[in-house]
Amino acid sequence: MSKRAVILAGGRGTRLRPYTVVLPKPLMPIGESPILEVIIRQLVQRGFDHITLAVNHQAEIIKAFFRDGAQWGIRIDYSLEDRPLGTMGPLKLIPDLPENFLVMNGDVLTDLDYAAFHDNHVQSGDIFTISSMRRRHLIDYGVLDTNGTGWLTGFREKPGVDYEVSMGIYMANSAILKHIPEGIPYGFDNLMLELLALGKAVAVRPFDGYWLDIGRPDDYAKAIDGFEAMRARFLGS
């Protein structure tokens, strides 16, 4: 089965400044390689044969590094935004998307099985599938519960809050393209709210493996510290 991926690589990486002032976020190094190269090599290992990089900010640097993908044995082409279009807006610029395709951020470090995620979506026939992860946020304060009239009803010392988040990795059916407007910013949030309003079922597939969003400074520091020790986990032997 032919597998197509769109990688969103046009962001400015504002959370990683000052590094991303001179270097595009997808080229931020993890070990000896940029994070986007790690992703591309993972996709190649999982049978993907065509990747489109949706680029904007510092696009020429990204193109110069990845070229046509021949060095990794995959076809790479580019979709250029002349202005930022959000996370889903760039899809409207790509004319040859297949019926089902992977969409993901270009700054994700994970050991998700992309092929299984792709194939499960295709077999299910869903319009959109989100890969999700459980995270826990620790509150650094003593939390007061009150009754609204100035009296304490409970107290929690530095509690944790569990929540489920998008990993920035999705499978999409081409039916979503009719919901994406042309030429204006349109994000993942816009698409999800529209599909919910229309009663369209969106699948969520929880993942319990490794995942970091290296666009976050804390996650990027963890990725740098741990990548070489876990290299085989991401790229094999």
C-alpha cells in the first residue's frame, strides 16, 4: 500500500528562540541529525514513499537540506505558503493528496508505529484520526477550595492534573479538504470544532509509548539528553 505524508514544517519556532532566529525549527539537532531528518527516516522505515513538506519560514534552508529525498530513498516535494495558513490551511495548497494521508508536525520525537497508525485509519474508514498522549501537569502551589463566601472547604498541596493531548500526528481522509477555506489561516482547532458541530466522528487513538514535542524548550532539553541512549528505539540498529 502506497503511503503519503504531509509534514508541517513552516512554523517560526518562537518558543525555541533565540536558536530558531537563524535555524528553522525542523532543523534543530537531535543527536547528530535534525529532528525532521529523524522523522523522515522513521517514515521511510515504515513504508512511506512520498512526503510533502509544507514550508514557509526559512523555506529555502529546508529545501537545500532535504532536496528531493533521494539520499533517504523517498520522494520529497514541497508546498510553499506565501503567508502563514495555520496547521490545516496548507493542505488546501496540495493538489495531489490521496484518499488517506498522514499529517504531522515537523518537531515530534516519538516511537509511534506510523505504518500501523496509517493502516488502522484506512481500515476504519474514519474521516480523521488523532494520535493522543496522556500527560500530567503538576501545579506548583497549594490549591484552595472555597465555598465562594470566604471559607475554606478543602486544600490540596501541589496537586497533579491529568489530561489527554494531541501529539500533533493525524491521519486524514481527503473529505476534510472541503471544510478547509482557501487562502486564510485555518488550524487544527478550527477543523475539530467544525467537524464536531457537523456531527462528524473524529477518532482518537491513545498512545502509551515515547513522545516529546521539541517545540517546547523543556521537551527539547529532554530529547537532547536522551536521544543517543535510545537511538535504536527511534531508528533501529
